[in-house]
Amino acid sequence: MLKHNPLLCVFSLFLVINILKAQNQITEKYRKYFEESREMVYLHVSKDIFLPEEEIWFKGYLYDQKKAEPSKISRTINVGIYDSLGVLKKEQLYYLNEGYFKGSVKVDSTFAHGRYFLKAKTNWMRNFNDRNSFIKEFLVVKSDIKVREKPLNLENLDFQFLPEGGNLVSGIKNIVGVKALDHLNKPLQLKNIEIVDEHGKQLVLMETNDLGLGKFEINPDTDTGYFAKVTTPSGQEVSIKMPKAYPKGINLNIYDNPYKEEVLVQVEANDLALENGDIKTNLVLHKDGEVISEPVLLSKKSKIYTIYFDKTKLMAGVNILTLFDEKNNPIEERQFFVWKGMGENRIEAYVAHSIQPNDSLEIVLNSKVAQPMGLSVSVLPKNTMAYHGSDNIYEQFYLRPYVKGVIENVDYYFTNTDNKKKYEMDLLLLTQGWSRYNWHEIINGKFQTTYSPVDGLNLYGFLNEKLKRESILIHKSIVHEPTEISLSSEQDKFLVTNFYPIIGENIFFSKKDSQGKLSKLDMYARLSDNYFLEDKIVVSGYEKFNMLNRGSSIIYEDDDDFELPELSAEEKLIALDNVTVIEQSKLEKEARNNLRVPRYLANKITVVDKELASTFNTVADLLRSKGYEIREDLQAFDGGSNAFISRFRIKSRRGGGVNMFLDDVLQPNLDVFYNMPLTQVESFYVDRISRYMGTKAGNMETVYIFLRHGEELNLTQGQDFMSRNSFKFKVDKGFEKQKEFYNPKFKSFTDSAFENFGLIHWEPLIWMDQDNNYKFKIPNYGYDKLKLVIEGMGEDGNLYSDIKILNAAKPN
């Protein structure tokens, strides 16, 4: 019978206690470091190369990294344009609507020919390092360009050996990633790569894929040299020496079989590492604040530790495994990807052809999405030179926060994803090495938040007169309802927070006496300055590449090979009989872009124009025309209580009550609609089945009313009341006014110049529910094939990115 050694048991217990203590310390500090949610931002930019007088159109998506959903943290975001030296050229403010926004920058005369950078960042992001902000390089081209052939130097290879976990260790199994690049740092596919020892004995025969990546397994000896024998595409043989293996060490290996729901992880020590006794390590699996910690004890009797992780229970995206020694020093690290829930969303697209000849085409998007999703679409000629496709929303949210290196052809991994592509994604992460996380910063716990999320600007008012019993009225503005402020006689200033002034608009302030009479107020005002982007950014880390190269061809200036579209010298004229149509179009666009209109209603609302407002004078008259029974009575007390019965009462045709929303807020008392002029209403929507309220609606119908947040519709000629009775404050620094897509008036939209560099259409505000369609019209410039670049983010945080080629030629 075996006897237990009490000292050995105590010693083993002491080892386990020490490992658990170190484990808890890392776990606590990691969770503390990620206690605050991080935001990430991505801009879908309409294209990569821009011409004079064009707009740089973009749609913004803000993502909560911890919750993996659209971010609700910030409501204001800054966007900046930087020149080729990284100097700030222009900074803009935008309002975020539940994680989405749109904007543009005009390529005016201040833009020279050359390279620029677009950066987007929230104030909250300033608490963290800059990797979660968005930076994109783009090009402004002002002169014709040419193509000159530049021969490839295929012998100038960059052939890298990248051991899994970070180290090549002698005497045990090692997985070694390989990365092959040409002289332009582009992936190089190589066949029949031989891994040989110093005596020429072949150990492995391998290859790299078309992304320049591969891997092989080896059990190296410290005293032996190893080489990769490579045959270049030109036929020349090159020999590249592998780095020497460490005589003493530990390996971290991951086996992620795309056909299985478990990932196998092994930690192995070689004999030399164990010669002084057992090794205490800690294996930590982590992502965005979620952490699993496993103590790992290696001994001469148990040199390999094996564990399985269930991928269905891990967070989607990049997960990171870090191995720590007993002093909490990270010694090995490996990233792997969990595909849970990805690739489920699908968007189908086609061109709907009209029977009658038309100067426009209709694009139809058909959604197969799990949850409602916001999308943006850029439409270009199929053979465009202006779209490079070097980034997308998948890279920005799924990879860039974690991966250090440059990722080529990121859309490849996320388009029509199959098991082969999942394998290749694991190969990519194997060759990327350590993640971006700074473990020294995490373990030392130096992180703290200094900057708060921004919700609009502060409006400061300063009086030059003493008020008696008057209040201050801030009149209705583009975004805000009228606001009344009461001050004591001693107060001479006031503050309005969460204010969203639009650049160029006028804010009016009046005195209001007890009788409601308005008069001019002697005062002045200013807005807080929320411009914080850096005056200069470092762009040396961004590898300068020519977005105009085509294979082995490099494009230069001043030649006739590629002409740029020419602007027409003619002025853009508007015919008199089109004025009404254009005004109505403007009303409709402003109504659908109203920040208070939920995205799912933007394409369903009815816009109130002058004709509708003249036909139905009030909201009550409008709703009567829709079949509702409306009573507008004198206000009365409710029996013996002090509660008032609403003067405005509404019943449906079925005799039931009606839910009434005003600017997307359910109104418990309907007095606000009493005698409401229709000139104050911008749009409305009648929902007979209350589909968007769900069970909360009961059996009641629902009506949505959205107010006009600028001036009322002017049905008669009137006097300038505002200028006579108000102090006017013009906003010169505030939020950007939203523009609708337009194209400069080029001389031709059908020549090769426009085909190479033009943009046909930009559609930024698409909202798609499950199994519904979205239609939009584009000009028909005669191109048989169209390229649609689609990006999006769903309410549940799922992402979408795809490029579709559509046939625009009419069927025979």
C-alpha cells in the first residue's frame, strides 16, 4: 500500500495556493481595466479618390466594444481632415443618433492634389489609446494621370518566420507561421517551400496561400540550423535562415478545427525548463473585460497541459490567450477567432427595370437579417479606379482593436465565409503574433477616465439688463423646441446644456412678460467649444501606398492615359416650373432626416407640405380625414379630483382609444394637440395595427406626430417678427448641417474619365427590418455593370459588409 508523504502534500497545496493567488490578481486587474466600456467608430466613405468640387460622403457607425452593440455612450462625435503631413485642416461636429450619423466634407479650392487623412473620434475615446478611433487615407486628384510600367523585383522577398505564441523552443513541437511579401509589401503566393536542416535534409514541404500565409510544424534542435528553400516566380532559388530555437522554454499551441465547436489548447515545457523543478503558470483567456483563468502546473511527469474551450460560450470575434509565469509576466500569447453568429445576415440586391424609357434606375435591396439593421450604400461603375477597398466595418470592429499588423484583403475572410476561410483566418491570427494590449499597463492598474461622454454643447447667455418679472424665451430652432427660462432679479446669466445648434442657423432670444408679450432682450451669448482633435497626428506609421496602382503598373501625373472628369463651365439653372418640385423635395428630405424620427419610420412618414397644411388647418382636421373621431372641448375637472380631463380626445373607427406620440414620446395627456396648427407639423404616420409598440399598445391604434423644428410653414406673407422682438445669435461653430447627395455638374457622366473616378450615387440612411425591401433611385448613366459597396450595423450589434456587382442592362 502506498504511503502519502505529508511534506509533499503540503508543498503541492502551497504551489496550488500560490498559482490561484496570482490567477486572482490578474483576473481582478484585467476586469478593473475593462470596467468602462470602450467605443469604436467606423466611417463608410463613399470612395477613396476624390475630384475637385465633389463631397467626401461618409456614414458613421459607433460601436460599444464591451456590449457588442451600437454605442449609446456618446451623442456627439468629432471628424477631422488632416493633410499629408498629419496637420489638422478642418474639424467638424456631428450628432449621433443611437450609434449612427452621416456627414460630408467638400473638396473645395483649399484642397491641393495629394494624400489626406480622415479621422473620427468621440470625447470618451480620449480616455483610451487611439486605436479605437477611425483613420482612413484618401486621395484628392486634380490633374490627369498616366500609367508607367514598373517591373516587379520578385527576388526581393520579405520572408518571415512567426512561431506560435512568440518563441521557437528546442526539443518540443513548434507551430511556425510563415508570411511572404514582395518588394511592394504585397502578399506573395509560393509553392513547394522546403524546410531543410543545415545538412540539406528536407523536413517539411509547404506553401503559402494567395494571401501570402502558411504554417508548418517542427521539433527543432538548438545546435542545428534550419532554412527555407524558396523558388521565386521568376525561377530563382533563395535560401532563408530560420531564427535559432531557445534551449529552454515553454510553448503555447492552439488547434482550432473549423468543423468543431471546441478549441484545443496545449501548454508544453521542454526538459531544460523543468530541470529545476515544477513550473507554475497561469493561462488566461480574455476579451473586452470577459476573462477565464486556468492555473497550469507543469512537471517532469506532466510536461503537457491540455484544455478545451467551448466556442459557443465565448464572445464572438478575436479571443486572446495569454500565458503568465509565476511572477505575472506575460510570456506567450496567441489570438484566435470565434465566428459565433457571424455571416447570418444577408442582403440581396437587384436593378428593377421600368417598362417605359427613363433617365433613372431603381435599386432594390431585399433583407435577410436577424435584427433591424442600418446600412449605407455607395454605387460606382463596376470598373472604377476610385474605390480601393482597403478597409471595412469588419476590420475596424472585429480585428483592428486587437491585431497589431496590417491586414490585407480583410473583406476576403468575411465574404461567403466557409470552413476554408475560417482556417485561413486562424492562419492570419497565428502570423499576427501578440495582440495590441499593453499588459504592463493592465497589471499596474494605471488606467483612469478623465474625459466624459459629450451630449451636445453648452449655450451660455449673459444679460445686459435687469429683468423684472419677465422670463426669457429661446425660440424654436432647427433641433430644439421653444425653451422658457425664469431668473431672479439678481441673476444676469443662464446656461442651457445638451444644446445642438447647427452651423449657420440663428438662435433668437426674447423677453416675455406676464401677459405673454414678447420684446427685444439686451444680451449676448456664446457656445462651449467642443473641438478637441489633435492639431497634428503621426502619419509616418501609415505606409504610403499608391491607391491607383493596377498590378505591376504605377500611375503618375500629367499624361493622357487617364483623364479626370471635367466640370461644366455652365451655371446650373432651375426652370421656373420646377421650383415647387424642388422645394417639396427639400421638405421631404429634411423631414426624413429629422433626428427625432425613429429610423424604422423614416421611409413611412407622410410629409406635411403647404398644400396639405392649407387643406387641413389643424391636427384634429387631419386626423378626422383619416377616420378618427376627434373632440376638442373646454377643459374640465375630473369629478371631485383635481385632475383635468384632456380637451383633446380621440377615438378610432373601432371605438377604442389611440396612442398619440409627439416627437417619438408617448403623450399621457393630449392637450398638447389642442388646436395645434398643421403648419407646426413636419410629418406624421398612422399605424393602424401598432406594429412598433407591440404588446404595450394593447388593442389601440397608434399615431405619430413630428413637429417642425425650424420655422413654421409660411402660408401668408407676414412681417419679420423675429428681428423686431428678439436678440439674434448666429451660430458659427456648431454641428454640421446635413447635406443630401449630389454630383458636381461634370461635362460627361458616360465617358471613361467618369467611369474611372466618378460616383454614381450615395445612399447613407437605409434602415432594414426583417424580410423587407428598400428601394432607391439612381441616375442611369448607361453603365451595364454597377458596383455596390454595402456596409451596416444592426440593433443587436451584428455587422454587414459586402460588394455586389449588379447588371443594369435591360433584359432582352
